[in-house]
Amino acid sequence: MRSLERVRNLIAGQPVDRLPAQPMIMMLAAKHIGVSFLDYTRDGRLMARGQLSIAKDFDIDCLLTCSDPAREVADIAGEGSLEWLLDQGPVINEEKAALTDKLRLCEFRVPDPFGGGRMHDRIKAIELMRHEVGQEKSIVGWVEGPLALGAELRGLSRIMTDFYDDPIFVEDLLDFTAAVAMSYAEAQIQAGADTIGMSDAAASLIGPKHYARFIHAHQRRVFRDIKERHPEILTRQHICGQTGPLLQLMQQLSVDICELDYPVDLVQARQALGDKVISGNVSTVTTLLSGTPEEVYAAAGQCHTACGRNFIVGSGCEVSPLTPPENLRALVRYGQEHA
């Protein structure tokens, strides 16, 4: 059974030969082919090569294009707020955030994803991957969620106080960032992505009250737009951290795969999310990085037991580049040995 068929069958409630394994791998893919992560984030050819290589060598069920938080930022506002680190890629310097002056939002436009910038670089990676794997593997495109991109443009501390000091600005900012996400998702689908993942990590830092008031409608808008345009495209949401208080609202989103970090109680998550497919939850530090292969295998089994049939074997967040290869193999092996 092909990797993409395996995931689609799971979501549709159809039989699968084994559980899909989709750990979140970025830096480890660069390390696997012997390049710096900085170069990996700057060159879609290296991203494609790294993802293809590690997926083949470890029998992973997806090629992931997530890499860093600054692709959309660079194309919207330039690279003035970015710092480039050899082993981490680009990061946002909040002291130089693009929207330190809120009035600058009026100047921003939704960038052209095919315009030759950093967003286009990811699209080129998707095209290369699809050319190489045909329909054998799932290719996961990626967009920054409305709050994540808002925080990257404005600065995390500033946007958190904006919720109280200037809620109208927050709404305008999130309306803009949701539009960017929809445009970028569409471009990646055209390039060959069969799944669109959206990370909105900052959402785990706010409670359900503010999530419901400010964030939920914009996330729903992005996922609904994808499904209305392309019903066949799978959707995947990743929010780092403790999202337990948000699960009831997340259940209402048009999301096929909910990727949950290790702090989330999966028994609670299964009750809240109904029959949605749950992925992840295996700790990237205490288990994948520091544990034994036996402990990794057992942790995947505990997640499977809590989630039941609708489960994709995966990591709670990004797999550390220092993770022992035998631990990653143990994670994938659990999926291979359970139908």
C-alpha cells in the first residue's frame, strides 16, 4: 500500500496494512545528507534531497516541507527582522520585528508565492519531490497559522498585549495573515502537495476565551478555503505545547489530522476530537532523544492505545537532529507492526 493511500484510508475509515508513520523531521533531514540546516532552509533542492533520503532510509510515510518561521515574513516585509543561524536557519529578532510600527500593516500586501522569494523556494522543493516520488509518498506543504505569522511580524510579546490594548489591530492583522496562508496553501497544492499542514504554535500560549474570540475563526477560514477549493487535499494542524483547553474548538475545524504535542493528554484529546485522526504525542526529548528503542516503541503503543484506530505514529514536535537512528527506527517500526 502506498504511503498516501495508507493515510487516506485511515482518514476514510478504510483498512490499512499498517499505521502510517509521519514524525516531524527538519534538522535531522539536513544532517542526514550532510548539509547545514542554514543551507537546507535556503535551497529547496537540498530540502527535497534531505526529505527524499531520510524518508527512503527510514521508511517514513511523508515528505515534510516545514522548515522555519520566516518564509512568509521575508516575502511580506523583507529580511530586516531575520537572523540567519548556521545550525538553526532563520529566526525572528523581535526587537526588529516588521510591525514594531503597527501602521506599517497598511503597506503590506499578500505576496506572490511564485515571485522568486523564500515562499517560492518551498514550492520548488515540492515540485522536485513530486517529480521524484510520483504518488508513492505523501507530500506535506506548510503554512504559518494566522496567529503564528502575526506574532512573527509583530513580535510575540507585543501581540499578546495587543489582545488587550488594541483588539481591532489584532483582527486586522489576523485577517491579513489568514489571507497569506490561503494564498500560499493554494500555490503549494498547485505545485503537488497532497496535504497542507498549518502550524500556529502561539495559540497554545492563550486560553480558550481569546482563542475563541480571535484565532479560531481565522483558522477555520483557512482550512475551509482549502477544503472548498480542493476536497481531496488533506489538512493537518500542528500547535506546539499544551493545547488541551483548546481541543473542543479545534474539533470544529476542517482538519483531517490533528498533530498533538507530548503535553496533551490523548485520552482527553480522543474524547474531544471525536473520530479525527490524531498524530504525534511521543516526546521528542525524554523519549525519542533520551530514551531507548524499547521505550520509544512502548510510547508509540501507549499513544495508539489512547487514540484507537485513527492514529498516525509520530513525534510531538520536531525530531531532534541528535536523535539516535535506532530510536527513529523503533518509532517507525511500531507503525509497521500494527495494522
